[in-house]
Amino acid sequence: MSEEKKYGSVLYKAVEIMDFLRDIEAPVSLMEICKAFTLNKGTASKIMNSMLDLNLVIRHEQTNRFTLGSRLIGYGAAAARQFNIETLATPVMEELHSKIGETIHLGIEQGSLF
């Protein structure tokens, strides 16, 4: 069975590239991005230029290598503020309680970001 073609495939590719930049230890070149995602140089360049325009990535002038951009800091901060573990966990905990009939506790390690 074939995979369903998703609308906005460039958006999916941009998120994959951001995930790659998040997980890698050092700035990466355009050619490393091309290799990692089997993109031709023109396509990769267009995606990266769009991401540059949106401050999603930074291109370091001396090396021409890319890292994540400053705009993502605001998204991360907003996500952290809006994240509510209780809202997410309560339905799961209630379902577990109804299945096993035991008291359910949610523990969060001290010093964690939640």
C-alpha cells in the first residue's frame, strides 16, 4: 500500500531539517543537508533561504554553515508556558484507573522542566 501524499511537503521537509539541526552537535553545510535528505542543491537552497528569511535558521557568514535560528527560542518558551502535564495526563490516568481499579499517581522528578 502506498503512503498518502501529504499537502505541504516542503513544510514537512523544513521540519525534518530543523529536527536534524536540533539533534546534530555542530553547524552543518548545505551539502550535508543535501546528503542527509537526498535533496538536490537547488531545492535545499530554496528551503534553507526560506527558513533564513523566517529566522528559523542562521547561516554563519564565516563558514556558510547552518544552525537553528533565534525565532525558535520564542516558540520553545511559549510551548513550555502552555504545556500542562495535568491536562494531558488526567484522561490517561482516569482510563488506567477504570481498567485496574487502583489509585494512580503522577510523579514528576524534582528539577524537571515540567
